[in-house]
Amino acid sequence: MRMMSKLALGGALASLALAQASGQSIQGSSGSFTPVTDTEVQNPDPADWLSWRRTLDSWGYSPLDQITRENVADLRMVWVRPLPPGHQEGTPLVHDGVMYFPGPADVIEAIDAKSGQLIWQYRRQLPEDIGDYLPVYDTNRNIAIYGNLIIAASADDYIYALDARTGEVAWETKILDYRHGAKQSSGPIIAEGLAITGRSCEPEGGPEACVITAHNALTGEEVWRTPTIAQGSDPNDATWGDVPLEDRQQVGAWMIASYDPELRLVYMGTSVTAPAPKIALAGPEHTYLYHNSTLALDVETGAIRWHYQHMVDNWDIDHPFPRMLVDTAQAPDPAEVSWINPDIEPGRTYKVLTGVPGKTGVIYTLDRETGEFLWARPTIEQNLVGDIDGATGRVTLNPETVPTEYGKALYICPSPAGGTNYPAGAFSPLTGIMYLTSTNTCSEVTALDPATNPGVYAMSNRQHIAPGAEDNVGVIHAVSAENGRTAWEWSTRAGMQSLMTTGGGLLFAGDAGGYFRAMDQLSGEILWQVNLGSSVTGYPATFMVDGQQYVAASTGRWLNDTFTPELTHGAQNTLFVFALPQAGIGHAGPYRAPVNPAGRAIAVDPAQNNGQGASFSRKVGDGVYSAAQARAGEALYRQRCAACHGTDFQPAPGSPTLRGGAFLTNWRGRSVGDLFAYTRDNMPVGQGGSLSDAQYLSLVAYMLEINGYPHGEELDPDEAMLAAIGFE
């Protein structure tokens, strides 16, 4: 039995999370594992999906072309797998026929990509008080693969690696203290053997929490740490005016970087300050670097080689979203492109950084070697960017949207929810087009005096659908990366989610209403669609196993459903995989040897258990749990257990009863530790280990109460002490 000391609940082990890996080794089940090199990360096998957007240029493109415009209508579902509960925005990685999926709250699974059968599962034991310090702490958008390791950034501010073959922890390194304001909702990219991550940073963390870090991907050793708030000897320290260092807050890098291996530059975007209205800081005349900027960092040192600020943000209009790296001729069309650098050489091929980096929905195209502004244009309705100087790239805000006093409502488009948000667009080299996902929103925002304790951003926000959107919340813009012209637009009532392009000429797109679609890259025509029942919140991927191409999409809960209350759908976290008919359905997957761990087989015959009671120093009738624990357990039972075991303890068929003679007979002669371990490892069904140890203890306490055992002192979490308490 796994030892769990009092310190695990007391907090001392909050900085040393315990791993739980279960299942079998990949070796011998899905074939031998091939270690992944930098060369493969930078130029992956077409069959694999090795990074967040498959490649480090953030295209979201796969060259696989077995599924085409002509046959995509034949796609059918080949397997489905439930995902752990929580805020689900994961991206599958696929290598050598094995899928690695990051679920909420640091649950990582290795899955046979052909059958959907679980190979191993890792569950990180997170501190029980983490929700007291970090909002929505359980989001886990991506992981990385390097050598024989799966590398992840944890909710409790570690970076750690698992053996890709077994799920066992290889190393872990603390980055920050989760209690001091840093949250990691996105994982690393791998660049030159380094695992590079950013994070959001809560105000209580101050500037120390707002950092981009690089760690040796094989050992976990920290290599560099770069602040996203200018300070000290940084020449941009003065851009914060007279704001003291300790009051410089919230400039995070909470999405995922791009990387150019030729220039050896890492590109990452940043977010807003806190408070957001600059009248609450040193005034709107300052720029507060490096918030709402693109940073180009030297991969070896983390030094900022250049930066470009997209706007001075007064409204929580973050700019941390994907930067697409494209080598293409530049000839922006003045008829559609609002702001153009007059020195662009038309037709010359530039190494550009492009896409929609922020919530405004404005496309920015920069020279990624130098950071020089090339051109920009809006996609959705926006009134925040008033002008951009083509020669310098300097952004001038629309003065009618900039707060100059507290309590005055201002009309802005888009709203602080975006515009563009975490759902990622995609680029296709087949068409030279960027496919960009956006949301049509506007808002009335009001700057609030920080002295009134108005929250992190010191503003109120009343959102609505943008005028002229015809009640359609979601929209896809297809825009040429060369000339900025719109190739086509498509909109829908539901909010749009992430996109993916393929060598078969297809654009895959999910929406918040539950639809997953395949569209023609050239025209936007819908060629195939399926209703998955819940918002398609994850990032799609495609891969090949045994000569067959598969497409994966995942669902969860979208946080902006208030715009479309009539679109009824679920919020289930589920992974779906599709393929053409010739791929077949019902693959058995790798062989799994029978498992019957000690403590899980419970004898019904009391005679088989009687010998165990002699070692018990206490009995459940002695009063071994508190009334408070039982009340917590009762609330949790009704929420998570009653559907199977019954609100009145009359269970559904096939579920064991938890009260009365059958329950007591099953557990007679065994320990409370056995009951705790069984409940923790197996409940809720299919989600064993998904609750905290304290929650499982409360359920044990409630089971003792409903079986007539008296209250007493609090049930102690020490497993040795639990094992010493016996059932009569």
C-alpha cells in the first residue's frame, strides 16, 4: 500500500508531488519505442504529431493526404475514450503508434492510437489547497516529447518528465511556488534540447512570477529564466514610469512558443498588466514593457533579441496566442490591408512572423529576423487600434476607448473574452492561406478605482455579440499570408474553436456547439461534419498508424456559452478518433495481462478474513472519524456517487450497496485503510484517483456514519494509522 504521511495533507509535500503511474510498458505492446531527437521535433515524420501544433512554426498543418476532399465524407468514428474531469483543452501527441494525451489536473495517458486502449496512466498528486491560490488551475493544453521522455508543466509550478514507455517519473524541477501566484496552463516546446515554458502570473506573485524559463529536457536542470516585466538593468525599466517593482504584475506568457531553428529564436507573446486600465498605474502615456508584446528570445541564453508591442492594453486584451512562422513573398494589398510598411519590397520573400497574436483579431505580420513591422489588418469588428504607423509599427489607440476616469462606461470591440482567444488558427502551405478563428463580441467596460477592491483587472465588463454579426458568434477568416486578402469567410451561431489543415486540402474545425467539421481549404465548403455532443475544446491532430490516417478531436466545456444559451449540449471531456472505412473498427489493441493487486479482491466469507483482526489496535466502533468529515463526505457522495449507489443507498444494478449487512460482511476483518485504498483507486468508476485524499477520507467517514458507527476524533490520513483500524 502506498504510504501517505500527514505531511501530504499538511502542505510540506505540496512542492514534491507524488506520481501515480499505472498500466503496462509500451515496450512489447505497441512495438519498441524510438527516442525523439531535435531533428525529428523540427521535421517530424508525417505519421507523427510531435508538438502542440505538430511543428514548431505553429502551422497546425500535417502533410498527410490519405483523407482528401473527395473521400472525407466517408470518415467514421473508430474509437472513443473518456477523459478526466476538469477544464479540458488538451492536444494529443502521437509517436510510433502511441498517443500521449494531457488531461486536466496533470493526468497524462499513453493510449494505443489504433484501438484507443490505455497503455499507462499518470496522475500527479496535486496540493489540496491549490484551488485556494490559482483560478482554473487544472487546464493542461499540451505536453512535449524528447528522447524517451514526455515532458509537462504541472499545475503546482513544476516542470517534470515521465518515461514515455512506462509513465514513471524521470525527473521534476520546481519553477515557482504555486502559493505565490504563478499558474501553468500550457506546457513546453522543445528547442535545441531545451523545454521552454511560459506561465500566467497572479498579482500576488509580483514580477518574480512573470517569467519564461528553459530547462534541460533530459535532466530538468534550469538553463535560463527571462522576466516578462522590464526591471533593473533592463533598458525598458523606465517604461513603467514610477510604478514600484513590487507593483508590476500579471504580464504572463500563458500560451505556447514558436521556434525558428535557423535563426535560433524563440517567439512568445505576453498578456495584460494588472490593473488593466493604465490610469490605475502610471498613466496611459507609458508602455509598460513587455506586456502585450511579441518577444524574440535567444534560445541559448533567453536574452530578448527584439520585441514588438501590439498595443498598450487597458482592457485585458491579451496577446499570447500562436505566432505562425512562414517564409513567403510579401505584397500586401492596400485595398484590404489597413496598415503597410512603405519600405516593403513587393514580391521579395521574407521570413515572417504572422497570424492573430491577440484578442483584437488584428493580423500582424513582422519580419521575424528583426522584428520590423510589415503590415497589419483587422478581421473582426474592432475599435481599439486607431492607427499603426507603417514605417515604425507604433500603434495608436482609439482615444474614445481609453479610460481616463473611473466609473465611466466605454464601448469596445472585441470584448475582453476576444475576439481571438486560446483556440488556434492554422496555415496551409498548399494555399498560402492562414485560417483564423475568432469570436464576434463587443463590451461595455468601466475602469474601477483600485481602492474599492474591484478585482485583479480593476474593471467591469458587460459583453454582447458584435453588431452586424447577424447573431453568429463564431467566424473563420481565410486570409493570404502574402497579400492579406480575404479568400473566404464562414460564420456560425456557435463560438469557433481550434483549427487544423492537412495535405489532403482539408481544414478541420470544431465549434462550441459540439460540431466537428471538415472544410475545403480553397472555398470553405463543408464536406463532412459530426455532432460530438459537447464543445470541441481540445486542439485537433491527425496521424498515421499501419498505413491508415486518423483524425483526433476532443471535447469539454467552453467558458463563453452565455452568448448561445439555446444551443444545448454537454460538457463531457471525451476523446474521439476518426478514420476512413478501410482502417477498420474494433481493433483489440495490445495484450494486457490480468491484474489483481493486493487489497482489491475482497472476500465475502468472513471466515476468510478473520485472521486479520488480531493486528488491529483500534476498531471502527471506537469513534474514528469526525462529524465534519462525514458532512463533507455526504455532500460529495450526492455529487459524485449517488448516481450509481443511490441517493437512498439502493444501488443501480451491478453496483454494490454501501449500507447494511452486505457491506459489513464484505469488509469484516479488513481495515479502514483497505476501504480507503479501494475507494481511492477505483471510484468514481473509470476515474479512480480523480479526487483528493481528503475527499476520499470524507467519503470513508460518511460510509462509516451511514452504517451506524459513532463520531469521534478526526479520521487521520496517515495510511499506517488507517491500516490499524479494523472492522469488527
